[in-house]
Amino acid sequence: MLSKMRRRTTLKFIPLLLSGGAGLSMINSVEAQGKSQHTWWKEAIVYQVFIRSFADSNGDGIGDFRGLLNRLDYLKNLGVTVLWLNPHYDSPNVDSGYDIRDYRKVNSDFGTMEDFEALMAGAHARDMKVIVDLVVNHTSDQHIWFQKSRSSRDNPYRDYYIWRDGKNGGLPNNYPSFFGGKAWQNDSKTGQYYLHYYERCQPDLNWDNPKVRQEVHDIMRFWIARGVSGFRMDVIPFISKPAGLRDLTIEELQDPSVVFANGPHLHTYLHEMNQKVLSPHNAMSVGEAFGVSYAQTPLFVSQQRKELDMIFHFDTARVGRKDWETRPWTLQELKETITEDDRSTGPDGWTTSFLENHDNPRAVSRFGDNSPASAKALSLLVMGRRGTVFIFQGQEIGMTNISFDKIEDFEDVNAKGIWADTVGRGTHSANAVLTELRQTSRDNARTPMQWNNTTTGGFTTGTPWFRLNPNTDRINVAAQELDSSSVLSFYRQIISFRKSHPVLVYGTFHDIDPQNPNIFAFTRTLDNNQILIFINLTAQSQAWALPAEINLGKILLNTHVVKPMGRTLSLAPWQGCITAISS
Ligand code: TEU
Ligand code: CA
């Protein structure tokens, strides 16, 4: 309901944004869908590393650059071609590094700049590229710019951030913060308020100041010079602030991201960044597109507009969610988001395929039943659709959510903010909020990587910074390495299959049975080459009648040993196949 409402609301922004810039009519004239230009980043298998929880090399309980370096052969073996590092910069770590103190220093928890350079060299020696997180909607309040900015109203850095007087003895407007409470903080030194969409220690930068944009471009060049091949851009649609910073209406307050993502100069700033930095250096870009509707997607990713290469839409990964709460969902709904996402790119844009990241719970717990079989079925969904593949550490072994007994078990600032806004204000019971957070919390994805069956999971020789999931005794890399029927073995197989079958990368996507509540069946087509993918996304056996126009060809990849045959296929729980289609 809410997401439908959001789509309708956002549609009206389109003509506004297009006036003056390149229009959709221009986009329509380019190459037909499916004839997409071949590029390395479309073919990439990106592996996201939440460094803090990946591998600890020095026994302090915190994952680090050397730990990751030591595991590069494992990733190479898996078939990974690009690493995406979560923020690796100097930070007080209030929001896991998304609060940056110095963009030109590395996080000392992770090692030194020399360690970072060794990691880069190690990746390049194995033909892997590295992209880093670009977090430039906000900085840490400990950043020198903010320290200067807050020092006086006439400091040259004052205008690097967004300062306003209060209104009628209260806040400048009614913006809420995503991490609870309001988005304004009064600063006693000068008596004004600064804006923070996230935690109050994450003040928002003022992108309308050309000096800020110049600084960001310089930071990007700094990391490109150190071998980085591109950027994942954190909440990038929020950089241009709404004109006048008026109050949000009650309807807009339901989902402030829609207004925040539609600032008047957003596309001007992205185009400028592309022309000054991305294009000249051939750097890849993927924007986290919180608040962006499918209808708006071409504005970001149409190649002709020269802004970003692709964006992340959250609707698929967040089916069955309303913010931090769960809601009932159906497979039809999940499939609909994938079709919409696929079409949203327009004829010359590109998209991403993912179910997990550091902000979402584990897919196998959310859409599967925690079983290895369901992890394999979901891998087929991620690898089978069109879009650059992003997998998150541990997904390849079927890591699951962890159990939380009490609020103290959580590390995440987001969980704490939700708690304060609900239980803290007496609007919800502790039990009700815990029940939801257990399923939706970002902490579910942030537990240490499970390398072996010891109590510290082979992640560290010391005390891990965050609890390991006790199921590391069953779910771990060491055990799966030796087992040809493991989730890990299946990931290796399907990644190598995708790499050797361009139809899986470039072929058009078509859902052939959208109303089926149990099975996801779709074709991929590239020139004369067509393949069929069907996945039983339930824990029960299912019969699936092949559509009349399709004759099953050779089975090319199968999650199970048993081969489905005939015109009505019997599928085991979570069984999925890739097959040829015979004429
Ligand atoms: O996240 C964007 C974001 O706001 C949501 O994904 C967030 O996880 C949650 O839904 C808020 O209610 C990005 C980063 O990925 C996230 O880790 C950071 O905390 C956030 O921006 C601020 O930098
Ligand atoms: Ca360490």
C-alpha cells in the first residue's frame, strides 16, 4: 500500500526534473533493450565486505585490511571480480564508519595506509577491482570542517553545513531524523541549529556551496589515484536539500525520503561529478537510491545523461517490510518488484541485483527458511536476473539472522534510535519492538564471518567485537569447502556459469508466470539464445505446468540431483534449475 502510494506521489516530479535537462524522448531513440553495450561492471560479481566483521589479522577482535588480504584467494576462488569495501576511512564509528572524520585517512581499527595499499595490490594481482563507499551527504561532527563550521557564524567553513535559526522558539522545521528524534540539533556555541538526516553526530553537508562539491571531487581523485575503480555512493539522492526547507506534510512524513531525494539541484550535481571525475577516470558508480521511485530511475542511470552507472532500489530486498516493522508479503509482490526494477532502467540504463547488504537482514532468514536449500534457491534468483550482481559477505555460505534477547544485544545506532522513539516514548511495548527488530535489524548482517566451527568462527584469535552466530558450528566456510553439495559449492558453480553465459548478463528478462504464488519462472533472451530459469521458492514440493509455448531443453544447472521432467514438473522444496529451451 505504502509503496504504491509512494510511486504515485513521485511520478509528478518527473516533468519538473526533465525540464531543462535531457528528456526521456532522447533516451527512447537509443539502442533497443537487450542490446546493451558490453562493459566490465555489468559483468561484475561484486562482493561487499563489511571489513569490521570479515577477518581479523592481529587478534584485537576487529576485522582489518590484512585479514581481508589473507582471504583474497578465497574470494578469487568464489569467482568475485570486484570488492566493495564498506567505509574504510578514519571515523569515530558511531554509525559503523558512515560518520567520517577524515576522508584522506584510513580507519586505524583496520590498519594503516600501507596495509590498505597492500590490500589494493593484492586485489589487483588477482585481477580484482576495488570500489569504496563514498559517504558525502554528511560527515562526522568530528570532521575538521564541522569543527570550524560550528566555531562561529562567520567562519569560512560555516557554509559547508546547513545552519538555520529556530522558528517560533522551536526547530527550523519538522524534519525527522532516520535514526530517531528530529533532524535538527541546536549548537550552543552560536545558538543556531544544524541539519542531520541521520544521527546528530552526522551533520549534513551543504552541496549548494561550490567549495563543498570541489572538496568531494578532490576526495574522489585522491582514492582513484590509490587504485580505486569506482564508488558506491551513500544516500546520494539526498545531497541537494529541498528548496526553502519547508515543513513536511503529514503524508510526506510517512516517508520523508521521497522529499529528501528530490532536491532541486540533485541532477546538476551528479552530472557535474560525472563530468569532472567519473567520466575522465572511467570510474564506475552505483548510487544507493533511497527515496527514488522506479519511474525516476532513468534520470540517474540513462547513459546519455552522464550521471551514474546504476542504482540500488530497496523494494525487492525490503518486500514484507514497512521501515523496521514486518508486514505480510507474497511471492507475486516480490516478483513484481523485480520486473519493475528491470524495466525501470529504460533502454540504455543498467540495474543491480542483490538481496542482502549491511543494512538488511539475511535473505535466507527473510525469504528462505534458513536452510541450505533455500540459500541456493535465492542465489539463483540473484544470479539469474538482469543487473550487476552484488553479494554480501557470508551470503555465499547461507549465513542466517542471529537471535537477540534484549535491546542490549544490539550494536547498531539505528536499532537504538528505533527503541528510543518507540519503547522510550511508551508508544510500543518492549516485546513488540524486539519481535520486529529480531527480523529487520541491520545487526543481523553484521555478525562476524563464519570461517570455521570454533567458538570465534576463525574470525579472530581474540574476543570478537560483536557476537558470533552460534550456528558457526554448522554453517562455516571450512565445512562447506569440503562438501560438493554445499551452498558455497553451489555459489561457485553458478557464478562460473554466469560468467560463461553472456545471456545471463545481457539477456532481456521476462517473467513467464507472474501470478504463480510459489514458483518464479522467467526467461532470459539474447539474440537467438534463450534460457529458462524456474525456482520453487517454497519449503513444500510443487508441481509446475510448463506454459504451452515452452519445451524444456537440457538442464544446465540444478540445485538438486533429481531432474524435473515432462510437461508438469515436480519440484522439490526450494528446487531451482536453469535449462535450455528446445524448439
Ligand atoms: O543507508 C541509508 C538508509 O538510510 C537506510 O538504508 C538505513 O539503513 C535505514 O533504513 C534507516 O532507517 C546508508 C548506509 O548504507 C547506512 O549504513 C548508513 O547508516 C546511512 O546511509 C547513513 O550514512
Ligand atoms: Ca584487527
